[in-house]
Amino acid sequence: MRELMIEQFVHLQLVLGDIGIKKPSPVAPPGAGDKVNTILGYVTWFAGAAVVFGVLLGGAMIAVGKMSNNHGAGSAGGKILGGAVAGACVLAVGYTVVNSLSS
């Protein structure tokens, strides 16, 4: 069964390749390109600001927890700091993927 599916898939690729069907390139609707780019720019800026705020808040909570011997605040600060670092990774990967797809 599996061999038959693979054979049919290869045959379909050969047939479609022979008639010249190609992957279409993405085209923005008229007038939407600038608006979408503006919205994506705002989202990227706000995400970057949230990452910076999370790093500062997490660091401050860790410091306050250590100075006041409040382990709960230190633990929460560590979680916030970890979330900010994870958010920075998601932002960096997402930005790279979106740029590679739009090029």
C-alpha cells in the first residue's frame, strides 16, 4: 500500500512538472502591503519592549527576593526572567522565519 502511494505521488509530480505548474509567489492585495507592514512593525516593537521589561522586572524581583530573604519573590523573578528569555528566543526565531518567507 505504501509503495503504491509513493509511486502515485511520484507520478503526480512528474505530470504536474510536465505541464509547468509552479509554486506561486505571494502577492499582497492592493493597498494592504503598507498597512500590514506597519502592523507587523508595531507588534515587533511591542514584543521587544515586553522582553526588555520582563528582563528588568525579573532581575529586580530576584534582587529584592535575595535582599529581603523572600524566596517567593526570588522564585517568581526567576520565572519571569526565564519567560522573558524564552520570549526573546521566540521573537528572534519568528522574525527570522517571517523575513525568510517574505523574501
